[in-house]
Amino acid sequence: MSGLFQDSGSTPDSRRAEADKLLAIIEDFSEQLTPKEASFVEQVWSADFISPKQLFWLRDIKDKYL
């Protein structure tokens, strides 16, 4: 496994759960997202697997708008 997976210290289920929480927060300001961010958020909504990198980007998007 890559270093990022090991460094994140998370499981696929815990990443999905955190992603769902972040997506709920991001939904409140979805009209402010850039087209690239909006496309990414849509992909994550329907993804079966959330990578640590995707989760980090979701966190960044949330932090950018809060």
C-alpha cells in the first residue's frame, strides 16, 4: 500500500463516513464551488471508494468556504 493510505490511519468505511459528513456541509454552499470543485464533489457523492487523497481534498474545500 502507498504511504498515503498508511499515513491516513483510516479504513474505507471511516473515510466514507467522513466524506458523507463533509459532503453534507459542502452542500450548504455548493453554488459557490468552482466548476472543478463541483465536478469533484459530484464524483465523490456516487463513489463506492473514497481515497485518502479525495478525503483531504474534501476537507480543503470545506475549509475554503467555512
